[in-house]
Amino acid sequence: MSEGAMPRKLIPYDEAMHILGGVGRSTLHQLMKDGRLERVKLGSRGFITVESIDRFIEQLRAEP
């Protein structure tokens, strides 16, 4: 990230799948449907919020 640039708050679906360890599109959609990841639409494009990805990963860490 360049100096002075704002951190990203939205991640495209393909990048979110990669961040989550290479999960498939159907798994990503199920996580959104279950409310575990927050989807945001901008026009025809879909994104996942970075905040919901971070929260989901923290929940995974807390599970036994």
C-alpha cells in the first residue's frame, strides 16, 4: 500500500476466496447466506467487507 493510501474496506469475491484459504464460490456464498460474511453490492459487482473477513477469521481461531 502506498504512503497515505487508505486501507481497503471491500474485497472482490475472488480475492476473498483466496484470503480464506482457497474456498470455493459455493462455500463463500454459503458463508454470506449464513451471515458470517457481509456482502456489499456496488452496481453489478459484489464485494465482501474486510471487517467481516477479519471477524470470521477471529471466530475460527476461537473455536476449539
